[in-house]
Amino acid sequence: MKKIVIIGSGAASERALKEIIRENVDTFLVVIGKEKNAPYPRPRLPELIEGKLDDSAFFPDALEKYREKNFLFINDEAVKIDRDKKTVVLKSAKSISYDRLIIATGSEAFIPDIDGVSQDHVHVLRSYSDAVRIKKDLSSSSYPVVLGAGVLGIEAALAIKKRRGVNVRLIESAGYILSRQLDEKASAFLEKRLENLGLSFIKNASIKSIKEKSIVLSDGNEMDSDFLLLSCGVRSSVSLAKDAGLEVNRAIVINSNAQTSDKDIFACGDCAEYNALCPSLISFANESARVASLSALSIKAEMNYESPVFSMLVPSASVFTVGKMTDNVVRKEDEESLVSYYLSDSKILGISAINRQSMMMSASKMIGTEYREEN
Ligand SMILES: Cc1cc2nc3c(=O)[nH]c(=O)nc-3n(C[C@H](O)[C@H](O)[C@H](O)COP(=O)(O)OP(=O)(O)OC[C@H]3O[C@@H](n4cnc5c(N)ncnc54)[C@H](O)[C@@H]3O)c2cc1C
């Protein structure tokens, strides 16, 4: 019986586990995860902060449902991959052998090097335990601030606003918000809707130092802040792979079969990079996990992942983007919604839609087609 070991117990790991069980091949499966209650729906962490979800709804029976299969969950941290012996060494000093290994170690929140960053009222939001700490600290906060107005920063700020009922300020180093997903005009349209929801934005700004009750901005201005959430992007967790001598760029390099530079080791999710893409999105975690698990079973599978689809499902300020932006833009706008079509000649190369969730299904199919007035 082949033994497949998965390091990590997040979304990618769970998807890989499901695929392997579904194939019903005679396999012994081991998942090594350092978070006790994982996997859980990480994108729903803001709902825990808001108070919309409680723990019992947040943690379904996760891995319990796989117990009857040939499956073992080890709640421990993998500290080394020994490729010669084909073993994974755990923090507890135990050693787990494998025939095929899948690395699904995800990513971690990036913490910028700012004077005062290690104080207790400075937070990141990546895990359940982060959310628990945030909820506790927020109860006594009057001046919450979020550094970074990307999607995670915005979602977290809205959750904080709903929990505390106070205005939340976001500090953004770029000249406009969601600058990777939207152009300036679409960004301004969204910003107005988010301001109506209780957020305010300080753009072209960064933090020079963090004090107990205030922050000092890079222009020298000081503002009240007794709670700071850092939302400055993520870094793929690649140290195990790097130490084992696997090829790593921004993340662990995988080919179209989700195979790393070692033929018996596969990688998926936030820790993997395919065709220079490392989008840190659930859609990529699912696709790369599907291919990694089938490949680990020696079943032919190829990655089918091109341009990432992006969505932020905030009521009255939802965003959906697909494809890429160009300088030739046609807009369709009304009071509440804005759709931007990005063209090359008359072909649609990209679409962004604000408050038009109904387009989510159809937009991807429009990429590469001719633009028509009735779109
Ligand atoms: C607040 C928030 C909101 C988000 N919203 C969205 C969204 O709306 N849409 C979207 O597409 N994506 C969203 N994401 C991103 C999405 O959650 C990730 O892309 C996804 O979780 C990646 O899954 P993964 O399994 O690769 O990594 P992770 O979910 O990070 O899981 C990796 C797991 O491996 C464990 N691990 C790491 N190293 C080791 C080790 N050495 N030994 C044992 N265990 C280890 C970690 O503790 C972790 O439990 C959001 C993320 C956050 C934090």
C-alpha cells in the first residue's frame, strides 16, 4: 500500500485529502498539521471577529469525517524533510516515512519592520488564534486602524466597524485602494461606497512608528490608535522546501503536474508557484491540490489555471474582476454599480464589476470575445 503524507492542514490539504479518498485507491494517508482545529474556512475569519459566526459554526467536524478511511491526522509541526530517507521529521522528534509527499504549508502574514511593531495591540489576521486575540483586544479599542487597504484589510476593517460601531481608518501606501485589481476610476467608485459603510482611507501614506495610543505616519503626522491590524500581504511558507533543496522562487516551483523539483514531492496552495503565478487564493489552492493529489497517485492530471479571478463579496460594495486591465476602457455606470470592460482593439481582455454580482458567472466567458454594446 502506497503511503502519501501531506504537510499542512489548510484548504489545499483538505482538497487533496478529498481527491485521494474519492479515487478509492489503496493508500495510507497521513496529514501533519500544526493548527489543532484546522482545516477551517480561513476567508470567514472576519465573520468571527464581527460576531456573525460562532465557534461551533466555524469549525464543522473538519477532519473527523475522514476518520473511517485509512487516514491519520498528526497535530504536530514538520521541521525537516529528509529526501534521502524519504521521511518527514516532526517537532516532537518523531519521523514519518512517505512514498509520496505533498507540501501544503500555506503562507503567513507579512509583518513590516516598523518601530514598535511587537506591542500587544498590534495584530495580523491569518489564523483562528489571531481572530480570538483580535476580538479580545477590540473590546477596549476606540481608535482602530488597519494598515493596508487590500481585500483582506477592507474585509477586516468592515468586521471591526460592525463589532465596535466606530469609524475604522485604513492606511494605504498606494495612491488608490485595491490598486492591483482596479483602475483609479473604479477604485474611487468603490471607495465612496466603503466610506458610506464607515471606513475612511489615508492614501499615499505609511507608518513610521507605533506607540501605545497613537501611530506616527511617515510625513510626521501623529494620530490616535489603540488597535492596529497589519494587512500587508502574505509570504509563502517555504522554509521546509528550501532547506530540503527543492527549487523555490517566491514559492515552491511546481510544473503542470504540481510536481516539485523532486519527482516524489508535490506542492499546492499558497506555498506553490506555477508559471510564475502564486495568487494566494482558494481557487488556486483547489486546482493545485486536485492536480497534486492525482499526480501523487500516479493518475494523469494537468494544471488548468491562467488568470486569477478575484472577488470581494461585501454587501453594497462587492467587487469581481477577471482577466487584465488595458488603457482602452468602456464603462457602464449607474448610481450603484460600475462595470469596466478592458479592450484590445474590440476584444475584451478584462472586466471589473462593482456591485454587479450577477455578472460573476458570465464575465469569465466574455474574456477573449468581441465587445458589444449590449454586453
Ligand atoms: C482573513 C482571510 C480572508 C481571505 N479571504 C479570501 C477570499 O475571499 N478568497 C480567496 O480566494 N482567498 C481568501 N483568503 C486566502 C485563502 O484563505 C488562502 O488562499 C488559502 O487558505 C490557502 O490554503 P492553503 O491550504 O494553501 O494554506 P493555509 O490555509 O495557510 O493552510 C496551511 C496550513 O498548514 C499549516 N502548516 C504550515 N507549516 C506547517 C508545518 N511545517 N507543519 C505542520 N503544519 C504546517 C498551517 O498552520 C496552516 O494550518 C483569505 C485569507 C485570510 C487569512
